[in-house]
Amino acid sequence: MTRKQKRLTVIGGALGFLGLATALTFYALGQKASYFYMPADLQQATLPPGERIRLGGLVEEGTIVRGQGTEVAFSVTDKEKSVKVVFNGLLPDLFREEQGVITEGTFRPDGVFVADSVLAKHDETYMPKEVADSLKAKGVWQESTQ
Amino acid sequence: MIVETGHFALVLAFALALVQSSVPLVGARFGNERMMAVGGPVAITGFAMIALSFAALTIAYVQSDFSVANVWENSHSLKPMLFKITGTWGNHEGSMLLWVLILTFFGAQVAAFGGNLPASLRANVLAVQGWIGAAFMLFILATSNPFARLTPAPFEGRDLNPILQDIGLAIHPPMLYLGYVGFSVCFSFAVAALIDGRIDAAWARWVRPWTLAAWTCLTGGIAMGSYWAYYELGWGGFWFWDPVENASFMPWLAGTALLHSALVMEKRSALKIWTLLLAILTFSLSLLGTFLVRSGVLTSVHAFATDPSRGVFILAILTVFIGGSLALFAFRASSLSAGGIFQPISREGALVLNNLFLTTAAATVLIGTLYPLFIEAVSGDKISVGAPFFNLTFGLLMIPLLAVVPFGPMLAWKRGDLPGAAQRLMFAFGGALLAVLVVLLFVDGATVFAALGAGLAFWLILGALTDIVLKAGIASVKPAVALRRLVGLPRSVFGTALAHLGLGLTVLGIVGVVSLETENIVTMRPGETLQVSGYTLRFEGIQPFKGPNYTEDQGRFVLSGSGGRALGEIVSAKRFYPVRQMPTTEAGIKTLGLSQLYIALGDATADGGVVVRVWWKPMVTLIWLGGLVMMIAGVTSLMDRRLRVGAPAKRARPGLSAS
Amino acid sequence: MLFWVVAALLTLAACLAVLLPLVRRPSVADSGGSHDLEVYRDQLGEVERDASRGLIGAVEAEQARAEIGRRILRVGTPEVVPASPPPAMRAAGMAAVLAVPLVAWGLYAFLGSPDLPSQPLQERLAKNPADSSVDELVARAEAFLSANPKDGRGWDVLAPIYLRIGRAGDAVIAYRNTIAINGATAARESGLGEAIAVAAGGMVSAEAEAAFKRALALEAGNAKAHFYLASALVQEGKLDEAANAWRAMLGALPADSPWRSPTEQAIAEAERRMTVAAGEPKGPSQDEIDAAANMSAQDRAAMIETMVAQLDERLRANPQDAEGWRRLVRSHQVLGNADAARDALQRGVAALGTESEEARGLQAFGASLGLAKTE
């Protein structure tokens, strides 16, 4: 091989690799990114069964039910609609009524959301950004609620 | 008096930064040596001013001077002294001051120890440092002044976020910033070379120690942050692929690539332009990280004290520095002399492969991190890109990279001997194969993935050891000679081997935890026991406890091994900080060998029990021990004599010139 | 003073850092080539080491040496730039020296608070309370109470102080706390009523009235309660009843009571208003509303509307009348027209200047009527 051919091989190999990596990245984005919904958005959206999503909103007042052992049920609301969520595990420290949360999981056929993670950030002024934006858009929540 | 002196010193440092960013630059442009010489003393004085300013703020924290708004917002007179001090940088304003302190510290280092640099390069480097410093000092003074005052002063502060009241805060942010900001020196060198329009042969050698130092600190900062989140958040995870974590990980990946490409540049005068670009990109990613962490544009579980309005300012800084440097690069790169080409099978070929993989991996992480922002801007949809994405893309990229790592040091520069290298690695390969078999056959519940992962980890570890053994000639010469050779090996050889070894340890830890971890969520009443991986855990009950500025409910557990061997007590607690009305979880962790038992308390149930989450985390400590080994590797490499030469001949040791 | 000395010294140091290199003779610069040579020499040494260890073969070593040799040959002498500083440069350098104090002092004058001393907590706590300002004492008491919220004595002391320094809202909370912890007394209940009234801009709301009545139940002769209850009558337009109440109160007051003079003034004011009442347009008075009660529904509505419209008209012409705005807002509210009341409130606040004391009083008054601030 000449010098030039060698160089071309190397460059071609690198480009091929980058192409593969790009393809992989976008394939993975299509497959693995999960969409964020508020309860009211769920009516318009058509979700394939079993699709993983993030569901955000406020923990509705008076809906937290601690079941047998470690199971907890509560409703996530955006003050328009609310969705029942069940979760098996330890709730985050700042999980409270009327507090913003993001849950991640899938819907059961009966319309109950089975969460495998519940997020409430470790900052007392925290309102998850997606939740804050959506609630602000609906006029339910204001920046300075204190 | 002290507070205002600190404030004044900060303003003065800003004025000096303005001088530093202009006068040496003009001097270098017109060849005026006096003006070029201004950079050094100004950089050192600027550092002294910022140090004074930072000290003043720290004193205000120590003395609970609530006439300083920043102290009032983030401190409390009852807080333990350590957290009063660390609280100085446990908030936005203070942490930005720390950022600038470290920046000017590095600038002063360049000024103090850069005597062997060509005057114009030194002047330009200091000027670029001056720009960065001036921009961030202006940011502090304009939007986040830590010296804003309150009259009348309140008599009690609002306390520091309890999550941050931990020894982790003392170490993690300074280390991380040392890493982030350390790369600013590489950036400055790159931009200075672009301004100058020429790259000295010694450029890579001058930049390497900075890269190494920054990389070492960043490695430590990330490892420390990971461990902190692991024990403090009570979720038992060591890495969440959270935007804030990615923000520190991307510069690390790019910095690791830079470390390797600078090596090629130094030895073979190749990859010059690429290395320059990498230096710019690495610091750009550091700036991006600062922006992501400070602005809160992305949802993160770790972001504290975010403020979108300040984010806009940092975004402006980001745009100017990244856009400016890349534009300069595009404008000037063609005029720089390109390096030579080389054989694909050679040390430099292997390092190029390393760069290709690392930068691609960094790009993947970048895309995954910013994709939600992009989608939201385009379609308004909100999506989240989480661990599944990163595990798939990043994981797939890492496997081939890790597989070729041991080959790199085995190959000679210029023209490598691949079959020869493979032959030398036979032993390591055999060991890795053995590890796969052992895991498959003897470890309960191990998957094929776990076995292959363990094999990969052992391949890395044994490959690194093989490198040392061969370079010292331990197998081929008499022990005494081998020992002498071992001692005489350049430190950088040890550095390389240790870094790769540490990487192997981390991989082993990750594989162990991911594939063999067990988790139990149970309700326990006092006196009940739980079997975890051959250990017996007995719940003793809950006791209240009062700390200096918190109260807590401590759950006490007694651990015993097989045959009832007592292994001590584990205390896990739910804490409550009344000033901030915030609860936190204090996980109970027991280290057993390399593994850990991790207990987090949940809510009490109606029947007098408490929900308890118990993890068995096999080999988890290796994740951070590996990071520690990588840090030691960085320090070892830094001590290499080679990094200190590159000085003009008159300073070289006589022995060298005689040879 | 010490601060200024320190600041001047720091500035001097900073200026010197710029000045000294500019006036000092620069050391002889080394040429760039020598750095490169050093690197190449080191590379040669490394090739030797590797070769002697057998890590690279003899042929490779020879090639490497040759390549490094070629690079050494390429090292040229860098072009030397003449280094005589033109006058423009010198001027620029001096400008830089001057820029340091100018920028620093200019910015600091804008940002700093040079007169404010540091205030370490220990020092402040050790200071004799008598030397502290009221604000500081209040701050200390607040700090103490936030740590010990069940301390009744603290709330008892703090409540009237709050009222005196104009923090009526806080006074309401403090009075409620002391009543909850220490139990009700006439002084505390009447204080609570006063705080509520002051917070509402002087209007005695139903809540305040209830507090005053509780005070009177505890101590029939409580002057403060009597005084404010009479004021409530004025609010309702019952000027003569109010004057009578005050007169009765005055009769019962001891000669040295501090309430004497305010009560006398209040009576005089009420009498004055009774004499001019006929000539001045005002909101619907009790008489008018009583009159309206006897009309047909239509007429009544028309009459009230006319009166409200008159008031509105007058306020448009002469908006700097806080009392008038209050009446307008109240009228709308009484008529069950909350939107109009809110509108009037907003217009009133805007007319009085959003930040003014009067506007704030009006806001508070609106709040006491249940008209929440709408934004």
C-alpha cells in the first residue's frame, strides 16, 4: 500500500466507526428515551401498552395509602386530572402531599401506573423542572409561593 | 472590616484580571518584552487578592457574621465548625469564588513556574487565563456577589442544606473544580498557540503536567462525588447518568483523550492540530458542565442553588469562549504545520484509536445529555434520556476500547509488532479467560455478562501488571538486575500501568455490583431478622437521638456472619433538620472485605414495624478504589523527571548533554 | 479608617505588580529553538533506553534516531522582533497602571459598603443589649423565638414592640401566639384587635371587633377596646353613636389616662364631621341605605348606583383620597359586586402610587374585606 492508500484506509475506518456510533446513538435515543407526561396530557397521547414513561405532577392531598409492607399508592395530579400510582420501595425523603414528584414506570392494563422510581429532589425548594413548567403553563403554581 | 476587605480585594482582582488579559497580549503582539513581563506579577498578585477575598468569606462563615447575606442564607450558628468552613463553598456564590480562586491559582502557577516558557507563549497563556478570570469575576460581581451585606444583621442564619452538611462537601467540589479549572490551562496554552500561530515541539510537554494534574483531580472529584451520592442520598446507586454527573464526566473523557494525544504529539510531533482542538473542547465541556450545574436547565437530582437568570450570564460566557476559541481554531489551524503520519499498528496508532473511542463516547454522553433540551426546543415535547440510553451506547463503545487498552503500552512507537504484543499478553489473556470460567462455574447467580465483564476487568489488571513485568525484564534477567531496572523505570511507565490497573479495578467493581447485587425491601419489627448473602441482620429497634442541629431516629441493626460470628452494629437513621424543615436519610453502611451491606430506613408502618431497604453490594468499594489508584497513577506520572525538562539547554543537567 | 488604609495598601500592591515589570529591564529572552532542541535530545535518550532494554529492535532504533535527527536539523532560528518600545506602548502601559485603581475604586464605590463593620455573632451577643438598636433587639428576640417557639414571655414582649415599629402583621401573629401559650387577658386581646386593625390600615374588621369584645368580656373598662369599638361605629357611618360611646368612655376614664386626649380628639372630629356631613358627597350612609330599603327594588338599585357612581366620579377627579377609595371599595363589596370592588381597589392603589404607605393601607383594607390581591 502506498502512503496515500494507507491514510485513506485509516480515515475511512474512522469515518465508518463514527457513522456506526452515530447510528447507534440515534437508534438508542429512539428506543430508550422516555417521554414526560402530566396526567392531563395522557388523554391526548396514545401510549402503546408497556411503554416506559415519566409521569410528573403534584402528590394529591389525602391520597397516600400505605399498603401491606412496602407498597405505597398515591395519586399524581396536575389539578386537572389525576392518575393513581403504585410504588414498591422507599419513598424519597421529601415525598409529601402537594409536593412535586416525577415517577417513572409503565401503565398496568387497568390504568394504574406502576412506578419503579419516584423522584423528589433533595432540595427543599425543589420542583422538578418539567413539573414546574407544566404547572406554570396551567397557572396552578407560581414561582414565589412562600 | 474583614468582610469589606475581602470585597475590595475581589474588585481589585477583577481590575488586575483586566490588565492581565490585555497588556501581555499587546506585548506579545508587538514584541514588547516589558509588557509581556507584566503577566507574571499580575497573575500572582491577582491570585493573592482572590485568596484574601476567599479567606475573608471563610472568616465570615466561621464567625457566623450574618451581616453578610450569603452567610445568613447558608449558615447557622449551631452548625459544627467543619460545616461552617465547608459551607463557604456549599452555595452558589461561594462556589463561584472557589472556582475563580482555583483559576487564579493555576494562573499564578504558570506565572511562577513558567520561567522556561518562551516569553510570548507565556504572555499569551496568561492573557487567556486573564480573560477567563475577568469574565467569571464580572459574573460574580454582577450577579452573585458573596459579599452583599444585610442591615440590620439577623441573629440567626437559615442553615445549609442538610444534604451538604457532610464531609463530602469538604472534598468533592474543590477537587472537581481543580479538575475543571485545571483544564483551563490547557485551553489557554492551545489558544495561545493559535494566537502565536506556531506550536513548539515542547508545547505538548508543557501542557502535559497541567493535563495530568487536572485529570488527576477530576478523577478524584468524580469518584468522591459518586461515593458521596452513594451514601448520602440513600438510594444505593453509584452513578445515575444524571445531567450533573455527565457534566463532570464529559470533560473527564475528553481530558483522558487529551492526555493520550498529547503523548503522541510530544513523542512523534503528530496529531498537533487534533490535540489543540481537544484541549479547547475539554475546557469547553468543563464550562458547559459549570453552566449545566449552575443554571438548572436540566432536571437533576444533585443540582443545588440553581438560578436560571444567572444561567444566562454563564451561557454568554460559554458562547464567547467556546465560540471564540473554535472560530480562532478554524481560522488559524490551517496555518499551523501539521504533524507526520504514522503506521496504524504502532503505539501512536493505538493512542489514536483510544482518542477515537473516547471522544465518540464523550459525544454520545453530550448528545444524550442535551437531547431533551433540543427536543423541547424543537417540538415542545418533554423527554428524559436516562440510564438505559447511556448503558447501551456508552457501554457498547467502552467494551472494545477496554479490550484494546492492554495492547497500547506493548506496542512500540512508529512501527509496532502486533503478534509480538499479543504473545507478550498471553499470560494476561489466560488469566482473564480463567476469571471468566471461575465466575461462570463457581459464582452463584452469575450471568454470562458478569463472567465476560469480570474477564475484561482481569484482562485490564493483568495487562497492566504484564507491562511493568516486561519493562523491568523480571522474567528474563536475574532478580537483582530486574529490581534495579524496576526502580530505574521512568515514573510515567508506572503511571500508565497504575492508571490502567485502576481502570480495571473500577470495571470489576461495576460488574460486581451490577450483576451480583441483591436488594431486599422488607418491613421489620424489632427483634426480627433478615438473611442477606449468608449474613444475618437483626433489627434492634428505633431510638431517638439529638445532634447539634438536627434530630434523628436511629434504626439499630446487629450483623452476624455464618455461625453467629458477631460483626458489629449498623446504624441507619432518618434525620430531621428543623431550621430547613428537611428530612434526610442517613444510610447505614458496613464494609465487609471489598463488599458492603447498605441499609436505608423508610417509613414506619402502622403495626409498629419500619420499612427497611437492604442491599448487598459485592465488590462495590472497588469502583472508588479504582478511582483512587487512577489518582495515584496521575500523581506518579506527575513526578516523572521528564515533565520537568524541556527547559533550555543551559538549565539541563550536565549528564544529559554529555550523553 | 483601618479599612481605608488596608484598601490603599492593597491598591498600591496591585499597581506595583503592573508597574514594576514595565519599568524593569527585561531579562535576555531565550530563543524558542532551544526548547525544541531539549525535547529532541530527551527523545534520543529515550530511544537509547528502550533499545538497551530490548523493547525496540536495532533497526527501529536507528530509524527513530534518524527521524529525530531530521527534526533537530529543522529547528531554525526564530525571527527576532525588534524590541524598542514605541511611545504609544509606554502610554498604554501607564494607562494600564492607572486602570487598576480607577476600576477597583470605581466598582467598589458602586458595590461596597465600606462603613459596615464585620459583625461576628459572638461579639454581637456579648455586646450590652442597651447599646443595640431596636431592630437589633428585635432580631435577637426573633432568633431566640425561632429556636424556642413555645416561649410565651418572648412573644408577650415582642408583640407590642412589633406594633410600635410598624410591623402590624407580625404583631398579629405574636399576639395570637402569646394568647395561645399564656392564655387570654384583656390587654392581649385588645392588643390583638389593635394589631389587626392597624394591619388593615386602621379599619376595624369583624375579626378585630371580636377581639375587642373578648377583651371587654375580660375587663369591662378596657379603654383600648372601647376606643376602637367606637371607631368601628364611625366606619359604619354612625357618627353620633360613636361620639356617644366615646363620651361615655371619657366619663369612665381616670384623670391621668393616656387615652384621654385621643378620645377627646376623636369626639371633636366626629362632631365636626357631623356638621359638615350634609354638604359632602359620600358613600351610601346608613340612613341612605335604610331609605333605600323602603324603596322598590329597582329604585333602590338605581339610587345606590347613582351614589356609588358619584363617589367614583369624584375620585376620578381627585384620586389622592385614600378614605374615598376605601369607601368605594367597601360599597361595591357591600353590594356584593366583588369584581367592581377589586377593580376599585386596583385603581385606588394605582392612583395612590403602588409603593406608597396609603396604597399599602388600602391593600390591607381590601384584604380585610376578603379581596385577595389578584396578580
